Amino acid sequence: MRRIAIHNLATNMIVARTVYASDGRILLHEGIALNKDYIKRLGDLGIISIYIRDKFVEDDNIKDVVSEKIRVETIQAIRDNFYELEKGRRLNTKRIHTLVNNLIDELLINSNLLVNLADIRSFDDYTFAHSVNVAILSIMTGITMQYNELQLKELGIGALLHDLGKTKIDVNILNKPDDLNKEEFEEIKRHPQYGFDMLRKHDDISLLSAHIAFQHHERWDGHGYPRQLSGEKILEYARIVAVADVYDALLADRPYRPSYSINQASTIVKRMAGTFLDVNCVDAFLSNIAIFPIGSFLELNTGETGVVVDVNKEMPSRPIVKIIYGKDRHPLFKSHEIDLSKLSTITVKKVLTGQEISLLSNEF
Ligand SMILES: [Fe+2]
């Protein structure tokens, strides 16, 4: 079983896990074969990815840090709240508190797992799916940093609403595919202030959560905005959200560039540690990311190719790989598994793209 983004689905792929709508309705039953109509409908409904059967990864092996149900519900709630705000109404803070509590509960239960967040979003949903991803990634980082429940709540709410101020910005500027002019860029740079002003009007949102929205574009070396705060003058919560925000943005397709792989995004974030981003937050953050998620196809320095069937929490960049193709890319008569955390001389040469995987096996 592999998780596949909607835009990478093809007809005749078999659904490995039942797909639910945000209101709990069943959209597609496990075991059904996809056709063009199903794929289109999934996209129309804002579903970002689904599980598809394959012969390499056992169906029970992929465990998510957050269930699809909670993820979809939270994206829906963020979408609803942003629309309400655009109409000048107030946030439904009660719903937001409940959703963040649910996220924290799931993440605490699954704190032994790594994030297998690959390419799992639809473009239309960018801001909403991004907000939820940033909240999940930030809360996981907070758990690693041994935050207590109150801290996780403050962090989670601020992370989920960090870009709230964007609802005050003209959509023509926000979605502009070309370069922004100076005034437009200045306006975009006001979204932290707008978000802060909106959040502090709500009594049941902590002022610290509001400060996350205010400070998430500040940078460790003082080169951020809006106030050029630096180092520990930036709230630690905001430093965590800054890491999650940068990382998740790199994984998304944007109008001006295609997405980076997890491996590339992790390397970029690591390189920013100590200049743009706080080293401690980056380290805590990366300890939760499966650099090569389950279902990835890897070419190794041995010349062999395999699929990631499990990950090691202690060594997120050294997964367990089932070798299925030999040096000449011929399928092996008998596959075998190797644990990269125990074999330091074997390195990952390349992560195969969707197209290369299709060429390897007509199963996809
Ligand atoms: Fe932002």
C-alpha cells in the first residue's frame, strides 16, 4: 500500500483504505478500482491523497501520525473560519480548541511514529492544508521538546492560525503568479500584524498564540519581518512554527516552482539552522520526519533498487528497504529486506520519481 496524491492517481489502481468525506460519508470503499470519474470527484471534493494497494508494502505498515478523518475535518474547519473572517465575522474558537485538542491527542498517542507526509495536498487547498500541516509538524516538535499540554495547546492554536492575517490581503496579490512589486510585497509582509490584531480580539485565544502569528516570519539572525527580532527575543513557539512553515512550503508545488522532495527540503532546513532558523528547533523538528517515507523507491549506492517498507524513529534517514531490483534494474527472483540503520556503508543514491517508478513496474 502506498499513499498517492490525487494528481498522481491512475485508472485501475485499487483503493487500499476506505475514503471518507469530511462529514463522515463514505466516498470510496476499500477494494474498489479507480476510474476517471472517481478520480475527478475526489479532486472536486478537496481530498488530497488516498491509499492505493501495491505488491511491495503491506497494507498495515503505513501508520499516520494523524488520521485522515481528523486531518480533513481540520482543513475543513480552517477553510470555514477563513471564509467567515473574510466576511468580517469572528472565529469559531470553540471549534478550533476542539480540533487542536484532537490533533494533540492523536500526536501524543503516535509520538513513536515518524511523519510520512509526502506529496499530499491539492493546490487549491494550499493555505488550509498548509495551516494544518504546520500545526501537526509544530505540535510534534513541541512533543519532542517535552512541552506540557498547555504549551502544546498554545503552540497548536497559534500554528494552525499563523497565516490568518492573509484573509485581510487582496486575493489578487496573494495568488499573483508573477513577481510582486514593492507595494504588493509590503502588503504581504503585513499579514503577521493583521493576524495578531485579529487573534488578540478573542479572549479565549492566548496572547502567546497570537504572538505566533505575529512572529512566524521573524528570523533567528534578525533578517525577518515585521520587527526584525532576533535569537531568543523571538518567542520559542514562533521559532518552531517558522521551521514547520518553511519546510511545508518547500514540499508544496507553488505557482513559481515545483515542490522539493522531503530529502531536499530537510537539507535546506538544516542549512538554514543557525542563520534563519533556531538550531534546537530544527533538530527537534527533523527528528520527527521520515526522510524517505514508507513507499518511497530508492536507488542505493550498491546499484540495487528497493522500496521503503518501514522507518526507524531513532534514525529517520536510515529506513528499512525491501530490495526488489538488482543492479541492472531487473526484478529479483526473491526480494530481501535490509535495515539501513545497521548498514552504514550503504547510502541512498537517488529517490525515484513517480514516472521512474511507473517505468519500473507496470503495476503502477
Ligand atoms: Fe506567513
